[in-house]
Amino acid sequence: MPDETRKDSDYNVGKSQELGEPASDGNAKSVMDAPVTFSLRGLDGQMISAGEGLAQLYEDNLTVLPKFGEVLSFTYRSFLEYGASDYRIEILFTTKERLSLSDLGLQCEDFERNMVNLRNQLILSDMLMNEKMFQPTARGSLTMMGSDSRPLLSGEGELRIYETALVVLPDAGDPLRIPYSDIKSFNAQDYMLEITTEYGEKFSASQLGQRLDPFTKALSDASLALQQKVVSMLTKLLPLSSPVDIRRVARYMKEGRAARRSDITAVSPSIWDDLEKRLKTVNMDLEYSFLKDMSQQGRICIGIKEGLLDQPDAQYLWFLIPIYSLDPSKPGNAIAMEASSTGETGRATYFFRMATRSDYRNFKDMHALDEICDTAISTINRAMIEINFRREPIYLKEEQFMEPKYQKYLFAVQRLNALRCLRELYIGRVFHQTPEQWRADVDDLLKFNASASDDNARWQGRQPEVENASARENDN
């Protein structure tokens, strides 16, 4: 609570700084207030503002009301680094400006904890997560190493269990999401949880104490429930297939992952045939057949996903079709992606590069191209799961992220490697208006991709009328 000797009239309410969004709409209540001595320095170290004031935490921003001068307001999205010591909180923003809040006294710990929690809640939403959280949570000492043994995380933090992923919330740093489909193994003993992902990353949480056993059980239950959901979806989708084959195929299709044709046919050729037939029931067979004829068919992938956005009970089929060859006269260096949609919304086929355009033209060995294809498909598969199958942030232009309606994607596009990767590989998208139009535009996109030399070049193509509701894409 603020010092009662300071009155509201002591603090001037004026315009907010460009660093962040306004503190509130005038009706929002702060989560916590604390009197502070503050200073804001610019990129060059020069003082921008300093003095005594009232620091306020809102759901989406930190605001400083000075006794004299303009209000300083900073969205949590603009935090780059932060830390606390000696009753002082230091925050470095993405603009490289630095805010210091001192003289917090005994309120410092509570203020920092509330600030971090509010930021994490906003960032979790910005990470494109809209899922139910399960109990219990746990706290401990956290570390994570990349597949190249590079440290990715170190410090204290909280662990949370969501429907599709383990979420790590460091006390200082950005949240980290570990999808259950990425977990290769985990071990719990001696008050420590250790996880290895299929991509060679290693995560550990120590000093979990008595929370270890109940947390590990809840984590295991959530992961098994997700696997069982995949089995259940496949059973409904493929009622004539044997339960044994369904369970084996489900291993390749965890959490919506698209499974390769060669992997599924190794289990049961009839299951792959049935999946292809199912594409007809969701009006994707014409597009699939057209793209299939020019593809490397053994590496086509089909997936099933449940619970996208505002239709949690719906089931979506999606596919990845790689198009490449050693013949430069044919379309190539492209992976087509499409998902079924519901209602009156339209659809679009997305295309991504496999390799840089200069590298692709120099390939002389089909085996090497196959390996590039497998890597690209694995990357797209993982990235789509990580961004929860959102497609809007893939195609938006950089300047659009500054518009109010798209700022929810700003953190994701700045910090999520998966989304940045998809944006780098993105070639363009083809809308569905008529079959003839769609096929003509696909041919035009593939010709563009073959002739372009700049990896940043995007196919523009024709766009549907925005007023035409049937042409709008369902951004699952």
C-alpha cells in the first residue's frame, strides 16, 4: 500500500511516454502501489526523468506517477531484463532505456513478485497460449541446456502444468513452454525433476522438496491424458482400424503433429488410405490431390488437432506436402500447409521454403534434398505446435504488429524462435475462391518461388475482398 502521508494530489497525471501503453482507461484499478524514488535514463545514459513518485502495477503495464512531470507508463511487453537488489528494482526495456525504482523498503519483494507475475500472465497470453492450468504448481532452481550444450535458462522459478505443455516461469526472464509432445523422457528423484526433449535439450528443476511427487504425478497425468485424447480422436476418425494400430500411429501424431506417410504405412497402409479419404469429408481432397501429384509422396504428412481457438470440441485435419526435385524446370523448394476450417470462414494454403533459394539451386543429390525436407518438415511441425496453430502472426507485415489489434503478437514475433522461423520461411498464401483460381494461383506462387533469388521476397498474389466473409480465413 502507498505511504499514507503522500496524497493523490502530490502526483501529476499527464501524457504517457512512448515506451509503453497508457496506464489505464481511467477506470482500471492498480494491483499494487508503492512510493518510490525513480530515474529513467536513455540509450546514451542521459537522464530523461527523475524524482519521487508513486509506482503502480496494472494488469498490462507499470506506471510511475511523479510529483511533478509527465506520467511514465511501460507495457510489460517492453521489458527486456529486470532484477532487484538492495530494495531497488532495475528494468531494461527493449528501447535500451533503463528505469530504476529505489527506496521501496520492505515493499520491494512484494512489488517485484507482483510485477513478475503480471508480466508472466501477459506474456503467456502473448505466447499464443489459451489453455487450462492444472494444480499443483512447484518452485525450484531451474536450468535448461540446448542440444548444443548452450545454457538456455538458469535461476529460480515456478513450474506450471497446462493441457498441452509444461510451462516454466523464471523469476527473471521470459516464460518457457515445453510441449508434452517434445518430451522424450523424464526422471524424478532426490527432489529433482529432469526432462530430455526429442531435440536434445535438457531441463532440470531441483530443490522441489515435498512438491516433487505430486507435481510429477500431475505432469504424467496431463501428458497421458493428451496422448489418450489423440488415441480417442483417431479411434473416432478411423473406426475400422485395430486398437493396436491406432495406438502405434498415435505416437507419431502427438498433440496435433503431422505424421509422415512412410511412418504410418509402416504401421498400416490402410490407415494412411483412410486418412486421405477423410480429407474429402472436410473438403480438402481437391487441393490435396493437386499438390500430391507434384510432391515427394513418401514424405507427405497428415495430422489431426483438437480444440483450436474458440471451437475446443472441433477436430481439424491438416497436411504438409513437400514439393521438390533435382529438375530446375519443375516447381520446388516448397512445403504446402493447409488445415480444415469450420463454418463460413474461408481457407488458404500456406507455402514455406525448405532451404535458401541459392542453396536449393545447387543441390545435385536427391538424398541431400530428402534430408533438407525432413528437417524443414520437423521445424514446421514443431513451430506450429509451439504457436498453437495460429496463422495470422505468420503472414502479417512487420509494421502491422504496432497496430493495436495486432500488438498481442508483438512479444511472440520478437521472442518465439518458432514464429520467427516460420516467418523467415514463409513464401505466401493462396486463398480459396474457386478451384480454377486456386490452382492458377498455386502455379503462379511456385513459379515465383523458383525464379526469386532473395529469400525475403514474398509472393503477393491476388487477395480476396475483405467484405466477403466466405473468403476470410479461419485463423485456427
